[in-house]
Amino acid sequence: MMRRALLLATALLVLPAAGQDPALRDQIQAAKAMWAVQGDREAAASRFEAILAALEPSARTLDAAWTRDLCEVYNWMAVLDDRAPGKQAQAAKRLEALLDLDPDCEIDRTITNRRLQNAFDALRAQKFGRIKLVLDPPDGVLTLDGKIRRMEAGLHHLAPGPHTLTYTRMGYQPQDARFDLAAKDTRPVEFKLNRTSSVVTVYTTPVGVEVFVDGKSRGVTRGQVPVALSYLADRAGVKPDQLSEGFRIAELAPGKHLVEFRLACHKTRRLEIDGTWTTPFADHDMDPVKLAPSMGTLTVQSQAPGGQLFLSGMDMGRVPVQDLQVCAQPYDLLVRYPTGSFTQRIEIAEGKAFSVQARPKARLTYAGFEGNDEFAGRDRILGMLAGLGSRLKDVAFLTAAKGESLKDCLARARASKETELLLWARPIPGKPVHQIELVLSTLGGQEERIVVKPLESDPLGSLVARMEKPLALWEPWAGVTAVDMPEGPFVIQADAAAQKAGIKVGRPILEADGKPLATVAEWRAALAAAKGGAVTVNQGEAPVKLAVVSMARELPVNAQDLCYPALLADLKLRYLGAVGDEAALYRLHQALALMHFREYDKALEVLRDARTTAIQGVSQGTFDYYTGVCLLRMGNVYLTEAQQSFNQALKYPQATLFGPDGPLLAPLARQALHDLQP
Amino acid sequence: MTLPGTRIRATLMVLALAAALSAQDADMAERLFRSGERAYAAHAYPEALETWNQLVQQAPASPFAARALLALARHQLEVERKPEAAVPLLEKLRTDHLKTPQAGTALLLMGNLKAERARTPAALKEALADYNRAVDLFPDQPLVQEARLRMGLAQKRMGEWGRALVALTEAMRLDPASPFARQAQLQAAEILDIQGDLTGCLRMLQDLRNRHAGTPEAEDALWRIQTRVRLRLQKPALKSEGIWPPGRQKWLKTPTLLAVGPEGDLYIYNNDEDRAYRFTNGALAPAGAPAKAGRALLVPASGTAWIVSGKTGLVKDDGAPGVPPVPSPSGGMLDAWGNAWICDPGSPSIAVTGGDAGRALPVAGVSLLAALPGGGAVAASDSLRTLRWLDAEGQVKATLPYGKDLPAGFKTVVALASDPIGHVAAIVDGDFEGVVVWGPDGAVLRSATFKGLGIAGKFRALALDRTGAVILADRSNDLLVRLP
């Protein structure tokens, strides 16, 4: 604990040093000008004092540049003090402080008088020893007693005592030198490093590119190319501030190497290092590597209002978005709606447009398991329930908060309305427990109970299959009804548009879009595959072009392969973004789903809001018929209204049930009216 | 002060003991039921039945007693084939365990039993009541779909087409993937045709094929579509494809009666042998009991053959001779209730046998009969020279004079036949000597003289097969001729 606290305190102390205020440098210049230009010695001294007060407390942790600045301030203060009466002694202390800071610091001999120069030289010669450095190669990195020092070959002053110098350079074997230096002594120190590998230096634009050698990351390019090498930027066709400093790749064994340059939103580049660059060992510079941007466009459409788009967690604003420029890469796309959400894993390809039709999908909250009864398979079923989300694509899966009880989770979810569906489980009492009841419920209370066995092969398989079953609410339609005859699909009925187009009733359809037809199933497949909203058919005479439209199909009321709570939640969300006939149709489906739960009053409420312009197939007459059915099921109170609804339905003689080829509802409505007569 | 406390403690102890015993009873009931299940699965029926009976006796209020009663009833129905033994079990289940799910199944099974036995609309109403109760009391159970289908079928038999259509449509709406929905759709399509909506019928049959391809109902729908389209929309001229099956001559012995069974197989009565055969997979198999002087060949749902004999009346499987319900039977048919209609041109009425008691329909001078899908019949009367379309009660719905819409008249109908979808065919004799096919509404769909067909023989029987073709029996040459 103590050690950790000490480290933390040290770090806090170090922090300000790393972040010296750059304005101090301006103040140094201003102070120098005050004396050199304006001759205001006192004001200059006062300004330098203030700068010293700012820098001295962190003197030991300053970097090389700030150390030089502080040396300069000491130098100027020594000169100023030397000229002030009674402060000459202070001047000597300034020089002493300068040498304590860095014995290699040199004074500015143009502003320092001879006397002070001599005092400085004498003091340095007396207090310090010297080393005479020989560096081969000359451009390595020297570390003195663990700290990197910028030293070139030649004489350098050091404090007396033991020292360790380490000299390193990429591509070479590092070398140490340990010595004990006495004051006034001069000691030669020679580094001659042995070459161990080639070094390749690369420059990239943009900066920040990750460099891989033979598949292994070597680091990321950074910085800016030095002014002396700015011609490299010209060669790359960019400004110098857009080209990185040199990134050295060392430890390249003899032979070929593959270098990859990777950066998000840019095309990856691969370059090969030739064997001649690695044998013999040598330094090489690569031509600047320029990565081209790699972008695509994303369009997200949504009929439902209020959607917020997130790409891999990043907020991209409100939907719809059109041709949004995004990096070419995979994303987790999320559109969050006020109710429901939409998720999809997408991959934007370079230069390609990607389009998504988003719609809110229901959120399912798994609230937990009731009770703590132990039984065989408990952990198994609990694990499966917790992992249910990975099997459901058409709902967003949520779970109870950590430590939240089933009861609390249900209460919270119902109050917040941040979910459309609730799921919980409980054991069915027995000795031992062999069955689990799963309860899936909407917030409106429409629920389904499913009994599963914890040790069966896939207890949740049926639920998942039913929740994921795609809805077939429309089918293609060309206004023609055909039946299977040996000679092909035989037309028995055609609506006015189809007859006007040239369809002949009483003849088979021989071809659709150039393909021969033998059965009605093939005709329906041709309609499903029709492109451009039309199909060209041949009945043995001139080809006839028929418009292909989508006709509504009814939702079954009690299908074993559908999950009605999930359907109801889904249909409510689909309705949010729908308009016109489509919206009306979602209302009809909602009503049918509510009829599954025998909630005829709610179904009626939904149907009352629905109007469609369609008069053929599943259409307005169908809406009126089901309105009548719901009214009938509500008892004797609404018999008059039921009569009105069935009479209304009869105004649409081409209205059908189930689908465009389903039974006409007129005979059914007539029968209902007949039965309603006293 | 201690007395009430003691009483309370004693009461609590009794209650606790009762609860413990009750829990033991429930446990015992479940074990008995499971034991019965195990024995039944091993086909140890006596052991299983005894165990379940013991359960019903010892824990009559247990939910497992309801399950045991249903299992016992099912055994009587499906294994023992003794519906009368199942009835009291189902009644007990319905009255003592009405709140259990098994009671819904009991109501449905009771309805089915009553519907199967019903020979009159009044009897069928009792079945309808059971179906309605099953739907009303157990609306969440899957049995509702079957109950709706059964209601529709019952109402169809009763001739209540509109109500039947509503019930069958309800059955279709519930779970389209279920076989009950498919059967309902098939029957609803047939009702539309009976109501005169041929296009609606065809659409519904094709829709059945589209949505349920590969199912038996979809296959059934195919011939129903094709025969209707062929006969009523395309109406190709009759022509002979000659001897049928090709090359088979002198293989029969004076064939005088033909019929097509529920599976589409042809039935042939050989007068010289006084017996009927089922012609299946190219071979003749004896069907039903022998009977002399056959006047009509009836094929009930079981696939056997009954013969209306000119001498002994209706001869069923057991071959027992009866008393002719009319003095001199000349023809007959089976209606939707399983009743046999038998006619005699000299009688003032058609005799209907079956059920508890026979009855007479006041339709005079009928020489031949053919069944109609709506439950009635077509009656040929040479004395009146009319064909009459009768409903299930014998009421005349349409009358067609002999020869109407034909190039020449005819005097007698030699043979009369129909198919399950309402087409009627006849061999006629007179100025027009040949074959005529009528639609359900009495319109002539196809006709040809034997001369025009280029065939000669003594044709005394005909049938309509499932392709809409006419099959003629030549009694003098002992062969069949097919007119596709």
C-alpha cells in the first residue's frame, strides 16, 4: 500500500514538469529584450526571477529543451546580478546553480564578461570531471545513468563519482561503459558498436499508420518529418506536416520481408523488402509510403420517426441519412427508436454504396427465473435463457440488471416501457422438477406460456423458431387467377386491368418472361421473380405485359408456428412508420393477433382506426367483416353495430379473406346477417 | 383459556393430516396413471385398463382420473372399436371433470360419435351442440379447429351451406398449416360449387394447392379442379378411346352395373356371377357379398360394395337377403347420411333405408337414381320422361325434360351415374341413342350418339371417373369402353 501511494505521489509531482507552460519561453524572450533593447535591468531581473520561480521547483525533471532554457535564465541572471551593486556574490551562486543543473551547459560568452567567464570555467574545472566520447556510429542514443542524454562525440563534463553510459543504435549490439570519474579528471570513453541487422526507415502519410513486418506489428508512425528531410514530403506530394518522422524497422533477418501499412479508413499497402536490403546489414530508407483513403457511403432509410443512428457505438445523428461518407469496414449498426431498436452487422466496401432499411424491432427483456428450487438441468436451462439473445435476430435482447430480482426487473421494465416483451421462467412443481414454464408477455399483458423440459435437446428451439419465423404478409399478384391443368396454368379469372392488357380467360399461360410454364407453382414463382414490377406472359398470341403488385395476406389467428406476443409487439412497431394502406394493413394484422388472444374489444379498437383504399382481395371489406366478427364476439350488446359492419362489408363484392385467392367474404357476411335476424 | 387453544391446535392437526393425506392421494393417482401408461405402451391392455379403472375408482376427483377416463374411452374407440363402450366414459368425463382440458376432448369425441351415427338432421344437431360446447368452453385449446371443421361438415350434411361455409372458414383461419384447415378448405370449395360459384370453388381449390403443395388434400384438389374445368369450361366433345383397359376383351361376365368408389376405384357388377368386383391396380378383387338380379351398385365410405337386388332389396356386406322396400327395385344410391335410396318406377315413392326407421320420399315413377354431393339425388323417370334434381328431403329442385338441349329426344334412361362433384351422366335410348353428361345445374355439358362415337354393343352401365371420362360397360361383349 505504502509503495503504491509513494508511486502515485511521485507521479503527481512529475506531472507538472511534463507540462511546462510554453508561454514561459515568450517571457524569457521578453525579459531578455527588456534589458538588451530597453536597458531596463531591474524590470528584466524581476521578470527572470518570476521565470525562475516557475521553473526551479521542477528543475530535476525538466526535459533537455527546458533544461537549456533554465541554464540560459541562470546565465542572464548571473550577468544581471553581476552588474547590480552588492549582488556580485549572488551572480556566482547563479553560475553554481547552472552547473548543478547540467555541467555540460555552456554560458553565452557574448553577454558574459571575462571575469564571470573565468569564474564559471574555474568552478566547472574544479567541481567536475570530463569524459572524452568516441561514438561509432555517431547517430546512436546515449544513456547516462539511466537517463537519455543528447551527447555527441567529444568532451563532456560530468559530476565526479561512478557512472554508467550505455550506447544503443538500431541494427547494432548495444554497449555499456562503467567508470568512476574523479573531479578534474579526464577519461576517454569509446563506443564502437557491432552491426547485427539491417534497418529500414519508413515515412508515411498520413501519420499514425501501424506497421507490420511479416504479419507482426512493429508500432505506429508518429511525429513530423524533420525540415532537413522535407524533400521526402515533396516526393510524396504532401505537405511536410502530413508526413511522419522516420519509423525504423530493425531486427530484419537476412532474406525477404513483407511490410504492411494499415490505417483505419485507408487502403492497406503491402511492400516487399528485397533480400539485398538485408544482406549485408545496412541502413536503408524507403520511399515515403502514401495510403489512399478507403471510404464507402451508407444510406439508412426509416419510415418510423425518431431513430438515432450509431455505428459501432458512435453517434451518427438522426435517420434517415443519405450517402453518408464512412470508412470502408465492418460496423455494428444500431438505430435506436423511442420504442424498439434496429441492429444489423454491416460491412461497407470501398467505393460502394450500402443501403439499409431500418425499422424498430421489439426489445425482449429476460427478467429471470422464479424461485431457487434445485433440479437437474437448472444451470443448463438458465444458461440457455441468458444466451437466448444470440439466437434471436429479430428482437433486441435485454436482461435484468446485475443483482436485480425477477420481481424488480418486471416492475422496472413495465414502468419504464423500455421494452416491448418480457420473458421469465419458473419451474412447474413436481418431485422432481421435470418441466419449466416460460412466460412470454407483451407490456399489454398478452402472454404465451410454453412448457419445456430442462433436459430436452433444445428446450428453447421451438420458441426461437417461432419468434424468428418471417412474416408473409404480402404476395405478388398480376390480376390473374389460374388453376393447374395438364396444358399449363389455365386462366379462370382476370381482373379488368389484366383483361385490358390482353389476358384471355379460358386459356393457359404458356410462358412467363420467356420461360415455359407447366404449373401454377411455376407461375407464382415467375411472379415472385418478376423484375420492374411487370411480367410478360404468352398465351399463344402476342405477348401480354402485366403489372405485378403486392397483395395483402392475412395473419393466421392461431398458427402453431407463430409467436403471437412477439408478433403483436412487432406489428405495433411496424405500424409506427407505416402510412396509408400499409399502415391500415398493419392495423388489421394487429387486430387478428389480438383475436388470437380473444381480446375482441381491443381488436375492434384497432380496426376502428384502420381504413384502406383497397377494394379487392384483403381490403376494406375485409376490415369491415372482421369488425363485425369482433362485435359479434363481444356479446349481444353490439348486435346492431355488427349488422352495420356486415352490411358495410357487402359493399365490397371483390373483398376476400386470407389472401387475393381466398374466399369472397360476401357469402359469409350474408350468412352472418341472416343469423342476426330475429 | 386453554380449551380454545387446544381446539385450534387439534383442528390444525386434523387439517395438516388431511393435507398430507390429500398430497398422498394425488401422488398415488399420478403413480397409478403413469403405471397404466407404461402398461399401455407395452400393449398390456388389460393391465393398463385395470390400473386406470382403479385410479378412477380410488381418486375420482383427481385430474389424473380425467386423463384416465379419456385414455379408457380412446381405447374403446380406437382399439376395441366399441363406441357404445366409450360413451359412458366420455359422459362421466364431461360431467365430473368439466374444468379439465380432457373434458373438451370428450365433448369433441362425443360430437364425432353422434355425427357418425346420425342419419337425420335432428340427430346431427346433438353433435353440433357438443361441438359448440367444446368451442365455447375450451376456446384456447387446439381442439377448437377440429370442432369448427366438424361443425362445418355437419352443417354441410344438413344442407346449411352458409353456416357450413362460415364454420369451415373459421377452421381455415385458425392454423393454416394444420390438416384440419386443409380439409376445411376442400369442403368449403365444394360448398361454393354447390352454391353455384364455380370460379370461387376453383380459386379455393387452387389456393389449397398453392399453400399446401404435396399434401393429400392438395392432390385431392387437383382432380376436382381438372374435372370441373374440363367438363364445365373446356367441354371437349366426347370421343371413344376404345376398349379400356386397352386390349382387355371378354374379361368380364356380363357387366351390368358400374360405380366409382370414394378412392376413385371402379366397381363392376358381373351379372353372370351375381357379384361385384373392385377393379384396382389392373386386377379384379371381389367386393361385398353376392346378390342376384343386381339393379344398383352402391359403394359406401368403407369401400365395400352393396347391391340393390331386384329380388331381395339391399344386400350389404353380410349378404343377408332382405325384404325389398319397394315392390320391384330398379335403381338406388347412397346419400350423404349413409342411407340407401331405392326406387321402383311403379312405386309412388322412393324408399330410404337406414337409421332407426325407413322412410318414403313422395317422388313417383323413378326408375334410376344417382347421388348428388349436396345430399340429394338425380332421379330419372321414363314414365314422365324427366330428370329431376332432388334435395336431401326429396324436394324437387329442378326438372329437365328428356332430350332438352339435345339434337333429338330420348325415351328411356338405360343407366345413370354421377360423380362426387355433381356431374351426372346417362346412357339414353330413343331418337338420341348414346351418352349425355350434365352439369350440376342440369346444363348439357357433353353428348354423343353411339353411332357418332363409332362404337357398338349392348351398353347397360356407365360411370364417371375422376378425370371426367365416361366408362361404359358392354354386357354383350364383356368389356369396357372409355370416353375421355
